[in-house]
Amino acid sequence: MTVPSDPAPTGRRFLQLADVAEVLNISSAQVYALVRSGDLPAIKIGGRGQWRVEVSELEAYIARMYAETRDFVTTHRFGRPADDGGRVGEGDDPDGDDDSDEEPR
């Protein structure tokens, strides 16, 4: 199932958790955990308490995850803080020696 940015063309405003799982390529249990944790806003409807996620909330969640990922990548370039530009240089040896006397791993 594909979810357009504007739910109007499909006429669907809400998605079942299984549909959200398909869009995000994760399990229904993972979607349920996102909903229960409050990370992905959803509503519970009907007598049996069926969960539904509004398409606009799913799109907002995806946009938030892109922003968080972008921030993470910016500040953690290949495991290094962004201020060193990800370069290997002096002071990168954790034990302070030059490792010239150690066997290669």
C-alpha cells in the first residue's frame, strides 16, 4: 500500500496498524509499540478498541524521523563529533601511544 502525502485522492483518512506497518516496512508489533509509547499519535475506536493512525500523523512522524536522523548524522559523522569533520588526526589514539609496538589486528 502506498500512502500519498495528501489523503484526499484515496479517500482514506485513517490507516490500520497493519497498513502503517507496511508503509514503514516494520512489524505490526513495532507499530503498536510506537503508538503505545506516544511516538506515533493514534486513536482507539469502536467497541473492540481498534487502533487507527491518521495519514497526516503518519506523514508528520516520518518527517520527524527524517529530521532526527539528519540531526544525528550531522552531529555523529562516522562515530565522531561534527566539530572535527570526521577526520582522523592527533589525539585519536585512546591510550595515548603511537601503537608502533603493537601487532596488527
